[in-house]
Amino acid sequence: MSFPTLATGLVIIVVAAARPFFAFLWRTLHPFFSPLRDVVSPPCPSFIWGHTRYIDQNILTIHDRNVKKYGRIVNYKGHFNVS
């Protein structure tokens, strides 16, 4: 195996190993630096389920009530309170 082929193979392995690491960092740290963290949100009923079970009941009534109370932009949390 020649040196350029070996170097290319090593670069591919390093990039393939680094990509999941940076994807994990992005998913973990992004909510803390996102501008959406400052958007108002109704109190979250559950840390694990967020607003998902709350919204599933009757989305139109709940959303209309939240728009009247919090304004046109409302932040609903997903699982584990992630925006």
C-alpha cells in the first residue's frame, strides 16, 4: 500500500469518527445557545414528555389560548424539555 493511499484512508477514518462526535455536541449544546431559548413558553407539565401529551388533547383550543396569553410566537417543548 502506498503512502498517499494510507494517508487518505486515515483521513477517511478520522473524519468518519469525528462526525458523530460533533453531531452529539451540536444536539447537546445547541439548545443552550439557540435564540429560541428566550421565546416564552407555557409551564411544562412533564420533564420527560414536555408538551407532547398536553398538545395531543386538543391542539386548536390549546394553541388559541396560548397565543392570547403569550403572543403570536409560543415555544412548545419536546421530550426532555428540548425546544
